[in-house]
Amino acid sequence: MADGEDLYRTIDAPAEAQFKERSSKFFAYAYPVSSPEEAMELVEGLRKRYYDATHHCYAYRLGADGGVYRANDDGRPILGQMLSAGVTYCLIVVVRYFGGTKLGVPGLINAYRESAAGALAAAKIVEKTVDTIFTVVFPYVCMNDVMKTVKEEQPRIVSQHFDNLCTMTLAIRRSRAAALEAKLGNVEGADVKRKG
């Protein structure tokens, strides 16, 4: 796998923006999310918070390739902004308060698009890697060999427990997983298991 195929862009923290169009108010919220359930929980929270709003439109994208997505009725322009920004693992909700003047379909599309763009502009977009997780179990006498491999390959240490029998959980970028697995597999006495 080439570098880049295991990279994705997302937002690092919730962000919000406001947009006004002919006395209608739009409140846009962007959230990092990891599942449809988490996304819908946030949507429901905003529906309760803004129970008197005219509309609650949303879209989300999930998966490193953004292949899992959903946009409710007027959420297509919101999804379009996520596609333009190239972000995934993201939910954007736009809450609308009708101001008395109809915007028409083109006006609404523009308002939702601008609101979503504002929320993304307020967010910090970060690059993350798709990681493979390994658990390595080894006798304490193999510590030097295992740590030498960890130093060379530089996986992220998720957890570690050292005793007579040691356990380490390591995460590494998917494109580099095979090299780490091969090197750890060459450590005599080490048992390497790949998760997921």
C-alpha cells in the first residue's frame, strides 16, 4: 500500500458558525464523529436544544475514504462542503430559524452551503492515518529485541505491561504494518497478533 492511501482529513474538535440571509438565521455546527450512532446522537441533542427552530439539516461522512455518508432533506449542500474540503469522520448540522421572508430553493441551498463552509472554516482540519493495531506478547528476556524494533519502526505505544511475560499494544500506519509485523515476528519467543 502506498503512503497516502492510509491518510484522511478530518476536524480535530467541534466548531460552529452563524449565517444570516434575509432575516433567517442559520447556526452551523461541525463535529468529529466516528459512527452513525454518534452522529445521530449529536443531531438529536441539537434538535432538543433548538426545539423551536424551523429546520435541523445535517450531513455526515465516515470512513477513511468517506464512503459512508448520509444527508437528510436539505443536507446535500452541507455534504458538498465536506466533499470540497476533503474531510471525513465529520458531521455538520445547520439549524435554521425562519425570519419571515422565503428564500426559495436556490436561496436555501446557498444558505446551507455557506453555513457549512463557515463551520468548516472555523474548524481546524487535521490529517490522520489509518492504523493497524498489534498485540505483542513476549518473555522479559526478549525486551531488548522488541524495543529495538519499536525504536526502528516507531509505532505508537497504546499500552504496555512488563512482567515475566510482557504485553505491548502498538498502533502503526497501515502502509507500514507489514514491516513491523515481520520484524516483531523475527523476535524469538514473541507472539504477534494483528487486530482488525
